[in-house]
Amino acid sequence: MYVEQADRQQLQRWQEELSANHRNFVSSKLNLDLTRGKPSANQLSLADALDGILQGNYVSDEGVDTRNYGGLDGLPAMRQLAAEILGVNSDEIMVGGNSSLTLMYFSVLFAWQFGLSGPDSAWRHEETVKFLCPVPGYDRHFAICEEFGIEMVNVPMNDNGPDMDAVEALIRNDSSIKGIWCVPKYSNPAGCIYSAATIERLAGLGTIAATNFRVFYDNAYAVHDLVDKPAELANIREFCERHGTEDSVLQFGSTSKVTFAGAGVAFMAASKTNLSAMKKHLGIATIGPDKVNQLRHLKMIGTMAELRNHMARHAELLRPRFACVLKHLEENFRDSDLGEWSSPDGGYFISFDTRPGLANAVIQLAAEAGVKLTPAGATFPYGKDPDDKNIRLAPSFPTVEDIDRAMAVFCNAVKLASVNQQLEA
Amino acid sequence: MYVEQADRQQLQRWQEELSANHRNFVSSKLNLDLTRGKPSANQLSLADALDGILQGNYVSDEGVDTRNYGGLDGLPAMRQLAAEILGVNSDEIMVGGNSSLTLMYFSVLFAWQFGLSGPDSAWRHEETVKFLCPVPGYDRHFAICEEFGIEMVNVPMNDNGPDMDAVEALIRNDSSIKGIWCVPKYSNPAGCIYSAATIERLAGLGTIAATNFRVFYDNAYAVHDLVDKPAELANIREFCERHGTEDSVLQFGSTSKVTFAGAGVAFMAASKTNLSAMKKHLGIATIGPDKVNQLRHLKMIGTMAELRNHMARHAELLRPRFACVLKHLEENFRDSDLGEWSSPDGGYFISFDTRPGLANAVIQLAAEAGVKLTPAGATFPYGKDPDDKNIRLAPSFPTVEDIDRAMAVFCNAVKLASVNQQLEA
């Protein structure tokens, strides 16, 4: 279906047919949801052995009684595992709480209020503070910026990651830029893996940016592959070492989408300067993270081999769901001018771009027919997609049958909205 | 031993004798520690059944899959339990994370940065922000103030709680006072229980203070009684209702000293206005608290009766430790002018006041003899005890035998320092 090449009569025929389909969907009163980037119950059950795994032994291999206070750094073995996941040394790791988002929030907070490299580096002293936001991106990153009144500047995403020409040019011209949000592997929602060249240029930003600039490198999907031989993510820490920019990158990760979404273990990697600032301030805010849960995790996925085996079982559950979405998209839009989409090798999302100006209309049509989609604009700062075209599809949570029904509705909505637009043009 | 009434000869005889004792202690190379207000391994073991208690069922009675994201408020049943502990309605409760200190930190942070009653109420807009600090008090409260540059004003503690005449006079005269730290039951370290009259006056502060003033009411030892029939703490919420000051009090509690110190469940109670501000901002910083751990707690201590039974077992372990400290203090100082101390019915500390100007000297003597005590001044803002007399003794962690040996050293150190001082006078 090529709406641009169709004549008015053809478009009207399509409109009738698609509207009839749509009315059928509406009358069948579906109640489906493709919004939630969260694991299904079956995925969570892969880690059900966590509760009880300690068999009464709460003392870590290093002799720490995990039940008591303390341990702001995390258990040594947990730091080691996190170091392997993020590709750093274990003394560059801090393990904390159940949410990497909280570690990102604290990082922004401490950089804002106290400064990560001394009091003079605190962002609150600056007249304006800006962050670069590769778009489409993750709404919870943007929400942190909005919370602190940090101005967000859109940067385009390419297949290899953020448009680094644009990023470097912006940073060179504007020292009020203090950060950039990155999801380097299976980028949320675009699904791409940043290329080695992109990652080296991100590591190089520390040489051209203000000294209190930080790359917020949210490696949320570090081990979340859908394919057997995934492309490898280049190691940003090695590039930082080469450029002498170790202080300019903060990495984040967690087991939220490995074990339990709400009861996993979060961690961050940073230079000793950054970590010592983080710990100084975090030590005021907490009596230490839940080490018992860290120990549970070590018993279940304490080595990279155990972790990879565990993730392979997630992939088995996720693959048919992603395949179902992609099958619908290919069948409906392969030969069309109606949309473009990603086919990621991992992560949690498929990103779909409608023709410009249609995302909101598609989402409304789908909602009428009982299919909930992520609100238009959610993947952009301030909730504003300038082209009104990006839609994030999250297939992890529903069953394959529900995805199948939801995608039939979705594809019809895309076609109908496109035809409507063309007729109005 | 009354040093004030002793003549020089008597003092010199004592000095010789006490110095000889001290040298003996030093040569026996003890390594004892009375600094740590944390549960002993035996206490922690009372909750060892927590891991595995779910027996594979991660769904709460209300049908929540605790493994997944969400639930910023906490599980309904956990809110109900917290409400009973703190004496409020369950819709005035938020359950979050493993550390009530973190909830206090976030409360100060949000009040500072964003305001708990609208943006205009943010403390950062004020020229000066002050907190009243009843002393002696809890060093971690004071550390939060210091972190944000909040000026701390000492207020004396009486047996019934803070000196409320002083508190009210200060607040009436100074609208830059935005908070007061309170540990109303088994006050840290003084051990007293605030009287009903004190609590009513605390609830009344909202009628005379600035609208963005808050009582930080850290009810850390709400169920931590050592005696069978403890005095009851008056309900501050009821007084607030009577005075129309519901927005002026934030209450905090946790199971850190009920189950696992580092892996318990923390909660706070506040008016709907305060809670909605807390949740608005906390929702940016987290994907929700660990609900699996909440469910574990509900299975073990889900009712007040189960909780009280559990706490009675803690009391059995703590009572001989407190008794040992008190026995030494009574035997050595009952008939003396050398010190005063608390005999708390619960909590974690015994507070000892030396003669003015001696706390630091006593702590140094004890350290020479291998007994670690909390640093002098730690119970005061900025680490400065104006009278250099308060020493916080924490008997929960060591064995009774170790406490016995440590207290012999301590009492000798108090006597020796007192005699030395008197001879130099």
C-alpha cells in the first residue's frame, strides 16, 4: 500500500474497507496493552528460586553478615559480577538498591547540588544546565531532567547511535551542556547497538566538554540478547582510558530484567573520583543497600556463564513475542510507504515510525479499539515528538496471542490514519 | 566516690590506684567495641526464616505480583501494618526501600528542592534554613542537615522530651526554622519517652511555625521495648487532627531493628498533601520499592500480635546486655558525683554524662585500653558537645561477657579522668 501513489478513488476504497475493519475491532471490545516494558510472569518465574536460595546461610564468601547494616559499596563478589557486565574493574563499581534509575537520579542530584568533582562543579551554580537527549529515547531519563529544570536538547539517533557530528558540534559551542543520556545496547526504543566509532567519540567528549560534563551511559540491556551471537558492545572504559576521560562517563546497570523487575540489584561504574563523591553523599542518605538480596543473586547468577544461561531462557520467552510483532509489520508494511521500524537483536522494544504527523492519530484509533499503546511523544523530551511519528511497541508482557490480536488492530490503525491523512491533504 | 569533697591526698591515692588499674587494662590488650547501635547476630537470626518464607508464592493477598515493577505506595497489607505501628490510617502511609533514613533524606531533599506544599514552599528559596536539634541526639539526622547547609540549633532534652518552652520560643521568634528532629520513643541516645504534653505541643508547632515547617518524627523504636508493660507513646496524629496541623508532621519507621538491619522495610506516615508531594518526586527517582521483601515481612510479622511476639524475643536478648551496663554504672557511680545516666525501657542506647569537660578524656582512656566508644560530640550537631560530657553506650552488639569487660574499663576511665581533672583544678 503506497498512499502517495494512490488516486483519490483508491484511497476512498481503502478508507471504507479499513474503517469497516476498525468498526469490527471496536465492537469486539478488546482489552490489550502494548505499553509496558516489563517482563512477563513467565520471565519472572525463571528466578523464583531466589527466595530460599540461601538455605539459612546469610554470610557471604568474604565473611560479611549480609543481614546487618553497612556495605555501601556492595558485596565484593557482586561488585565483581557487575564489573564483568559493564566491562570495568571491580573497584570502579558501586552496588546499590533495587533500581538503577535511583542511582541515575542520585548521580544527577549530587552533580546538581554538591558537584561530582568538588563544590565548584555543582550544576546549580550555572545559569543554565542542558542535557543532550538522543531521540527517540527513554521517558524516565527525560523526567529526571525535567525534575531539576535541566533543559533538554534533542539529538537525532542513527543506526549506529546518536549523531555524533551533531553532539560534538553542540558541545563545542555550548559549555552549559552538562550531560547526555545514552542506552548504548538495544537503545530504548530504537533497538540499535552503538558502533565502536560512536562509543569512542562518546568517550572523547570529555576532552571537549566542560569538566563537570558527564555521559550518563545506561547499559540497561547489557546481557539482554534475543539472538545467539549478538554483536558485541565496544568497551567505553577502554576508550576513556585512551583519551584520559575516565571521569566523564557514569555507567549504570541492573538485574531488573534478569531476575525480578522490582527486586533486582542495581549498580553503577565510575572513576574513583566520581565514586568517592557518590559514596560521600549516598552515605548520608542510606544505611547501606540490601546485601541479603545481593547474596541471593550471587547464588543464582554469580558467574557470567550462569548469567548468560539465565538470559538465554529469557530470550526463548521473548523471541516469539518479538517475532509476532515483526511478522505483522512485515506483512502489512514491507511493500508500503506507511512506516519504518526496528528489528532489534535484544532489549525490550520495537520502535515504529508512522508517516509524519500520524503517531497520535494511530494511538487514538488503537485505543478506540481497545489496544493501549505508549502515548505519542513519550519517547521525546517534554513528551513532544516534533514529527509526531514515533510509537514504542513493548511486546514482552502480553501473551503471543494477545500480541497477535493487538498487532492486527495496530496495523489497520496505521493504514487507516495514513489513508485519512492522504485524503485530507 | 565524691571527687568534689575529697582532699588532695585522697585524690592522689585514687589516682595511683586507678592508674594502676588502667595500666593493667592496657597491658591486657582488649579489643572491645561499644559504639555500634546494631543488632547482634543472635537478634538477626530471629528473622532467618524470612528467606524462603514465600515458598514460591510471590503474589500478595491483594493479587499483586510482587516480583514486577510498580507499587510506589507499598503493598496494602504492609501499609496497614505500618499504619498500626505509627498510629495513623493506612492511606497516610508510604512504604519504601530498606532504610527509613533514606525516606528522611528524600523528605528533606524534596522540601529543600521542590517544596512539600508547592514550589513556593521550597526551602532553597529562603536566605537561611534552620532546624532545631534536641541534644543529645542522632548523628545521622544531623548529617542530613549538614549536607544541605541547614543551620542546626541545639535544644535541651528533658526527661519528657525536648524542652518545649525553648522550642516554642525559638520558633515564635524565627521563621527560618523549618524543622525539628525527634525520636519520640526511647530517644536516641537519652532513652526517654516523650510525654503526652510534649507530643501535643509538638503537634501544635504547626500553628505557630512557618507553613513549610515540618516535625521530623523518627519513631525508630516504636515497638522496641525491653520491659513487659512499657509506657505508651501518645498518638501525635490525633493531636495534629485536634489542632488542624496534619501537614506539619512527618513520621518515620522501619523494621531494620525488627528483622534484618540492612534488609528490612522502611515506611513513613504523612498527610495526603505531604504524601502526594513525596510520591510525585519519588516516582521520578525509582521504579518502586522491593515488594518481594515486603511480602516476606508480611508472612513473618504481618500482624501486631506477631510483631510483638517477635520483639519480645529481641528483648530477651537485649535485656541482659542493658542490665550488665547498668549494673556497672550503679555499682560504680550510685554513690558518687562522677556521672549521670539513663535507664531506658527500650531502644538501643544508654546515655552517660560525665562531669563537664571529661567525655573526650574518658573516651581516649578507654581507647588506650582497647575499648572503642562513640566519639565524644557525636550526639551533637557538628560533632560538638558544648559541655564535653555526653557518651553514648551501645550494648546490643557485643556479648554480655564483652560488655562486662568493657564496662570495667569504662568505669575506671570515668573515675580516673574525674580524679585527674579535680587534681588539675
